[in-house]
Amino acid sequence: MITHERFREVMASFPSGVVVLTAFGQDSLPRGLTVSAFCAVSLDPPLALACIDKTSNTLPAVQHAGGFTANILAAGREQLARRMATKLSDKFDGIAWRRPGSAHGGPILEDDCAAYAVCTLRDTIEAGDHWILIGNVVEGDHLVGVSPMVFSRRGYFGL
Ligand SMILES: Cc1cc2nc3c(=O)[nH]c(=O)nc-3n(C[C@H](O)[C@H](O)[C@H](O)COP(=O)(O)O)c2cc1C
């Protein structure tokens, strides 16, 4: 049986991007968290997934809104990634965001991302201590000339 620490070390050796997954809560306020577990699932239809801890305070907002936005952070946004990885209730104070076209999506952090994908929630699958959220990607863009941030072995890198 692998220990939690060894499992973390193994998975941390698979580099990923860094996503701030956002949704609007029942009070219409923005919620969000930093995730590395995000990837494409299907091209036709366009599907993407994210894995979210069952204790996340952002989950009720995703369920209420019926969707989320995956903001793929730009290089150099370590501070934002760290802030969104806290349980602070004022995480979004001072952060620029705009509403997506879809009523189901979450805030788009256009000043801080290399790309974003607005998703409507298609499936929620229970997997251990996480939920796998599968979204239909209904809107998105990438910002030409903005490099994404890479996360590996607890370090943040630019490309
Ligand atoms: C680089 C990085 C990657 C993370 N990836 C995930 C992830 O894939 N899924 C997850 O549930 N939490 C992930 N976390 C932890 C959450 O961001 C953290 O638990 C956060 O406080 C949850 O906030 P919330 O309860 O307001 O939703 C990650 C944190 C960091 C710094």
C-alpha cells in the first residue's frame, strides 16, 4: 500500500498547468479555488474535467450555478494561485473579473490567465475524497502571447 506522502510525490512529478476554477454562489458572489487536476476529456462534444475535494467551499457554488469557469493561469501568477488555495472568505477582494456570456459559468480572470474555458456542468462523479466535475465547454479563449504557468514538485514555472 502506497503512503499518502509517496502518492503525492509521484503525482507531483507529473507537471500540470494551474487553474483557478470559479463559480457564482447563491448570493451571486464569486467563489473559487486553485486546481491542478484539470484536463480535456472529449473534442466532440468539447468536454473537460476537474477533480475537487469534497470539503471545498466552492462546490456548493458550482452545484448552484450548474457550471464553472476554468481560468488557466498565466506565468508569474504564483501569488494568485496561493491566495485561491486558501479558505479565506475575501479571496476575490482586489481581483479583476468579468461575467461570462453563459449564465452557468463563473468569473473570468482575464488579466491573470493565458486561457479560460466556461463550462456547464454535465456530470458529477464521486471518486474517493474528491468529486470529478465534467463540464461541457461552451465558451473559451486563449490570450495570444501570454504564457501559461506550470506547476511541478511544488514549484511554479514559466514556459
Ligand atoms: C497548485 C495547487 C493545486 C491544487 N489542486 C487542487 C485540485 O486539483 N483539487 C482540489 O480540490 N484542490 C486543489 N488544491 C487545493 C485547493 O486550492 C485548496 O484546498 C483551497 O483552499 C480550496 O478552497 P475552497 O474551499 O474555497 O474551494 C490545489 C492547491 C494548489 C496550491
